Amino acid sequence: MKRWTFFLAFVVFVVFAAQLIGIPAPAHAAKTLKVGIVDAFSGGAAPMGIDNLNGFKMAIQAINAKGGVNGTKIEFVTRDDKFKPDVSLAMAKELVMKEGVDILLGTISSASTLAVSDFAKKEKIPFFVTGAKSEKITGEKGHRYIFQIDDNTYMSGKASAQVLAKKPYVKYWIMGDDMEYGHAITSAVWNNLKALKPNVQLIGETWYKVGEPDFGPYISQIMSAKPDCVILGCAGASIIGFMKAAKATGMNKTIPMYLHTAIDHTILLPNGLDSPEGMIGSAHYLFHYPETPENKAFVAEYRKLYNKFPTMPAFYGHTAGQFIIKALEKLGGKFDKEKFVDALEGMVLENTAAGRLEMRACDHQVLLPTFVGITKKVPEYKDFLIGVDIVAVSPKDGVRSCEEIKKLRAAAK
């Protein structure tokens, strides 16, 4: 009995002494890495959130089937934020404080992302953004713990402006959701287009409330003004609604329109053959382009699991999973969040379905190619339109320089 008492006293002494002299705690040695996913799984934006989750599950299930990363399995729990910033933040806090997740992932709404980002920064929780697109996320409000897997508005705007600048259009109209994303994407396109082609003119703007069900009056106003082209900043459910209205009114046959994501399968599938032909759109992943072995393999596996073609959100979810897996592999399967962040900086995924992807060290933005094309019916796909006449803009031609990022962040302090 005395020996047992002595042993317990010795253990207590060792633990106390370690704390007193500041011996660091060991890395996360658990057999699971827990990811908390906050996204829109109901409402108009749900198709994007669900596809994103499907892509992530595809990557995680594949590695777990092999025993995990050095024996460490990756598990995840989800929360529906209903596309609302206050709900997103509440769910993120719950996942960290109650569920004990190691990593946060998701959010389609830019406002939601920025709210969760502030929380992740404070709590030092790695946060992978897989849907929201505001350039503020990794720009002026970027920090050590935020990682943007999808595109940001500046990237898409700058790349698409290079294609639009070669068109004969001079008179433009801007129309979009009166929210962070709508203003950010249209500003990025317009400002870069103006720099490339100074003679372009902005003859009008239209901003409608989020959730607007009737686009008829807005379309009539624009058609009466007769611009050469319209730059659209639709988001979430309004994308589907506007494209349906554009087809019904014949706007797509009289006025050229640019809409980021117009050629994404997530957007084209719901309206099927009722989607408007001739819209200019951009995307950073297409299931039918490029026709590489890697993309064909990704499409085949995704279709096998979910019986449908992968979308841009599905690709982002899968890519997030791949970055998490590779970073954990680099750490030998043991999760230490600071070492995990260090491992991700500058990390490259070779031979993905969209080509080589780099997590840029200076801002934690994944460098993505931009594919710009035109919506069209083609014989190969009888139930929906796809993007054709694709122009590929390289990642380096669509991003701000690291020096610009530093200046933005310095100015924001």
C-alpha cells in the first residue's frame, strides 16, 4: 500500500514539474482527426453544399479504407448553416467547443466565411474555405489559420476580364445580388476589364435583394437600355432563377451576358435544357475539360459513388480532403495544428483533375486555372447544357501578387 501511495505521489510530482518548467504538450496522438463542416445543406444553396460534402467524403473514405494516415482515421461532423452568417458562426463555435473538432471546413456565403474566419483566427483553428469567394478572405482579412481551396472573386474577375477584353463589347450593365459576393465579383470583372480596355463604358447598374423571386422587371429595364453586354453577380439560388428568367424572356438571345459559374454543372443541371444558351461563364473545374486521364478517373469514381457528374463544389471538397491528407502524411499521421499549418504553406498537389494545384504560402490561396466558355446544347449530353469553346487562363494570370496581398493586409490593420 505504501508503494502504491509513493508511486501516485511520484506521478503527480512529475506532471506538476512538467507544467511548472513548461515542457510542451505532445502532438495530437489520437487515432482520429476530426473535421467540422459548416455549410448550406438546406435551401437554395444546398446543391452546392451537398456536392462539396460529397467530394470531401470521396477523398476521406478512400484514405480511411486504407487504414487512414499512418493509422490515423479522419472523421467529420456536419452542421447546416442555412446560408445565414449568424447560424454559421454559432455552428462553428459549437463544433469547436462541444464537438472538439481539430479543423473547420465549408461555408458558401462570404459573410458567413468572414465571421467564422475571425473565430478561427482567435481560437487558432485551421479553417478550409470551400465555397465562399470574397477576395477579402485571403486578402485584406487573411491570416495564418485560413485556407481558401476555391477561387476568390478577384481571381475569377481578372481571368474573365482578359477574355471579355477581346470581345467587341463597349457598353456594359452590371446586375447582381445586393450582398458581399455580388458586389465583389462584378467589381473584380469591371475594374480589371477597364484596366485592359479603357474605352468600355458602364451605362447602368441593378441591385436586387437576396432571395428575389421575380427578375422580369429588371430584365425589361436592361433590355430597354440595350447594353452590349451584362456582367452578372448572382449568387446561390438566384443564379438558377435568373438563368431560367433569361431563357423565358429571350434575353440570352439579344444581349450577351457574363456570369461566373454559368458553365458550372451545379448551375446547368437544375434547369436542364431550359438553361439559356450563349451565356459566357467561368469555372475552375469542369467534368468534361480538360480531357486528361486524371480528370476522367475523378469523374468515373465520383459517378460510381454518387451516380452523377462532379461539379465545381464537389471538386473543391475533394481537393480540401487531399490537402488535409497530404499535410497529415507529412506529419506522420500526428496532428499538431501549428505544424499542420506550416506543412500546408507552399504545398503542391500534382496531377489533380484540374492540373497542378499549389497552396500559395503568402496568402493560403490555392492557385487555380480559370476556364471561360459559352453555354451550349451538345449531342453528347441530352439532359443539360455544358460550356464549350473553352479558354484556359493560367493561375498566375488570375491572382494578385504576394506584394499586393501584403499591402492590402497592412492597410487593413
